[in-house]
Amino acid sequence: MDLDSLDPVGAVDGTLRLILVLALFGWNVFEGLSLRTPYPATMVALWASPLWRALLLLTIWIGAEWCPRVGVLTAVAVLMYIVNMIQIT
């Protein structure tokens, strides 16, 4: 991976990266400060599906390919979701 590829391509790319990083950071702080976050019933029901788990992994991979910061924050959010699903079910 070339270090130049980590830089935003344009103003829209940089803005989207900033928005996603801030949103994921906020989500992770919210999740980290609460012991048990109530998830919507749909997200709890989807946990049983292997396709949902594969989609979560795909989301992490696509985020990391686009911007490593987005990938790391997405992985932390998915990890917290998995831990909560294990505790709930």
C-alpha cells in the first residue's frame, strides 16, 4: 500500500471520511460507555443469520480498503455489537 493512497482524493472524499470517522467514533464512545445497549429487535434477530455476519465482515473490509481509519472504527463497532449479542443471546 502506497502512503499517498491514504490521502483523500478530493474534497468530497475527505468530507465523507471525516463524517464517517466522527460518526463511528461517536457510536463507539456511546457503546463503550454503556454496559448493555438496547439494540432494535431486527438487529438481534439478524444475529442468527450467517449472511448477516458475512455482511458485517464485508463492511469492515470495504471500510478498511477505502480508509484504514474507517476500517478500524468499523471493526471496533462490530466487535462491540458481537460482544453484546453474545451477552444478550
